Amino acid sequence: MDKISPQQRHNKAAIKQEQSNTCIRSTYGRLQSKNSAECEQARRSANMAAIRSKDTKPEMIVRRGLWKRGFRYRLNHKRLPGHPDLVLRKYRTCIFVNGCFWHGHDVALPQMENGEWRMDNSKCCKIPKTNREFWVAKIRRNKERDKEELRRLAAMGWHCITVWECELKPSKREETLDSIAFTLNHIWLQDHGAKTIPYPKQDEEDIQMPMAAEE
């Protein structure tokens, strides 16, 4: 089989780029390509392929925040169900950093109505109107898979913490990271049976530290 030269690869890439350029919308909002449906599908496929499954921005925020707070972890443990984003063996805890759209944050599992799955939007998960049945089915599968993976991890004795993308916005980021750290320390104390000595509570201590949601 003949080898492809770098110049031929460049030419092929240029052709693909030119084909992609034909799908750019004109100033009148119409697709320049004759076959608009195929171009739209190609554009979406390219966007889907560009989405990372690892090393996402929210995941990097959690990593750096926990590392700064003294926690050490492993990444994407392949031997555990769901390949958790972070695994802290000392705390017997798995952390999943989920995108709100892909994992249906605050979206209830869909109900079957008139032969179709119905799923309502949430504040941070807006399901596209175009090809809605496809997206509802995909998010439903993702939520069911997430639930099963958490169940399997719990059966294996692991604690699970889910961190949502919307909880890592600049206005909430530090509070979320502090909550994760507080929860991890709380888990460690519980699992190791550490004894606590009660002492008189002051008025300023009445405010409780928020905890990250443990699944």
C-alpha cells in the first residue's frame, strides 16, 4: 500500500476544511451549501468529536483546588465502575465531575407519554428543540448509567461525590471546593472511628459548614 506524503495529507485536510466552510451560514441566515441537512449534521458531528471526556475545565478546577488543599488522588481509575475522574484511596472516595447537560443535572428521569419520552428542562440543562427525542434518550441513558455505577461503587465500599459544572462557577467555586474538602475529612473521621470530645459551643459556631453532596 502506497504511503501518503505529508503534502497529500495537507491537501486532504484542505479539502475537508473547504467542505466544512461551505456549511457556514450566510448573513441572511441561510446555509450556503445545497444540502443543508448534511452540512448541519457534519457540523454537529465535528462539535461532538471536539468535546473532551478527560481533562475538562471543570475537572481541572477540582484537581487544582483539592491539590492546593493537600489532597492527593489518582485519575480515571480504569478498574472501578464508571472510571471516576478522581480517586482518593485514603478516603475510600470517588469523585465524578459531571457536565450539567450531558448528565442531566436537576432533570428527573423522563416519563413515557403518548409513546414518547418526555423530559423537562432544568436551570442548567437545556435540551435542544432540534432532534429532541435523540437528546432525551441520550441523557436518560447517561443518568441511568450514572445511577448504576454509583450503586456498584457503593456495594464495593466506596463513597461517591458528584461535583456539577454549575457549582464551579467563579461565584461558587471556593465554597464548592471547601465543601468537598470538608466532606472528605468527615468521611475519613467516620471510617477511622475517630473520637470527638464535645466542648461548649459559641454563638459564632452555630453556622454549619456546608457539605458536598455524597451519593
